[in-house]
Amino acid sequence: MSTPLDPARDHRISLAEAVDLTRRFRHDGPSRLGDAMAFNGPQVMALLSQPGCVGLRIYQGLTAAGDPSLVLVGVDARGDDLTDGMLLDLSFPCPPWCPDGSALKG
């Protein structure tokens, strides 16, 4: 059963909190996963612009080759996945597509 998304929830966090989260994952997370995944902005914006979309859900997955994958899907006001709409994957994994000098990689 789905639950509605809370529109009052603020998803923003500080850089220090983000650094702690990503560092902990790199040090204690599953060894087969990379550090991060990146998506092109226009496609993420198109996903979020779908009719009835009020949020985004990210599912963790593995490719047939065993590589980590993230599946992005829009979410409606009831908290249901918009599986009839746009879905995103095929992200740019880090490594090898990693930014130089990011505080989140330190």
C-alpha cells in the first residue's frame, strides 16, 4: 500500500551531512557498488515534469553483469510510482566518471 509523499518534507541537507553520508557508504557500504551515479539534467527534469508527478523515487538494482544500477521513477501525490511514464537508468557510474576535487569524494 502506498503512502502519500509529504510535501512539507525538506530533502535538502548540508554539505557536511552529505560528506558524512557518502564517506560512510564508501567505507562501510557494499563493496561491489561504486561511489556515485550521475544523470543528465534534462532527462531528470523531463521525468519530474510528467503530468501528476510530485516527486522522485530511486530504486537500487544490479545489471545482468552484476554492476550497480539506479532506476529513477516519478511518484504521484498518492505515493504511487508512475511506471507508465518515463523511467531512467543508464547513469554514469563513479568510477570512472568521477569529479576531481569534490568534497563528497574525499
